[in-house]
Amino acid sequence: MTKERQQAEQQWVREQFQKANKFLAEKGVVPGKVLDKESRILPPFLTLWLIQENTPRKRQYWVITGDLPSDMVEASQIKDAREALRQFSLTWQLKAEGILLNNPDKTQTDFAKLMISRAESMASMHMKDDLWGEMTV
């Protein structure tokens, strides 16, 4: 990897981390520490951050950012990043179906199509064993 490409990738990762923190804050979650070993970075498509909230309860959330809508899910029932990606994929497919069933306008239809496209890509990534070995952030 060239130095320029490496710098661009590092910048992208920083931007995604900032997006994840901002998204959590907008949802009323005070971001705390990132659990690096569990998190996954798959540039330039997505990042899956496992972030612990900065409150006495210390709940953990999977946060997805990247070339897709940002989203989060509480991590208590999700064992790892691979399963988090599967959860986002399934949830997005269901949300998109719900949008399309309610006579959406063009903007909503376009968003539902984006969700379906990204959900299908995530489902494909979920199946690729080589993406889910030991990774460091």
C-alpha cells in the first residue's frame, strides 16, 4: 500500500469514527471507549465499532458507518462484529420492505432501495470467512 493510500485510509477511518460518535450522541448515548479488538474496519465500505457508553451502566453498542446510512444496535445479544453485520442486514431489509409497503414518495423509495442494496452487500460480506479473522483497528 502506498503512503498516500495509507494516509487516505487512516483519514477515512477517523471520519467514520467521528461519524459513529456523532450518531450515538444524536441518539442520546454518551460515547465512551471503543473496544478495538471486537471492532472491524472494512474500507472503503463500512466500519463496525463496538462502543461502550460513558455512563455508570456501561452499555455497549454496535455502530455501523461508512458508505451507507449510520445505524446502531445494543450489543447485549450480539456476540461479535460478524453477527452485528448480519443483524444490520436483516433489520435493514425489513425496514426497507416496510417503507415500500406504505406507498412511499420518491425520496422514501430511493432510500429503501439504498437500504436493500447495502443490506445485500452486508449479507454477502457476512458470508466471507476471510473478513472475520483476527483484525486490529
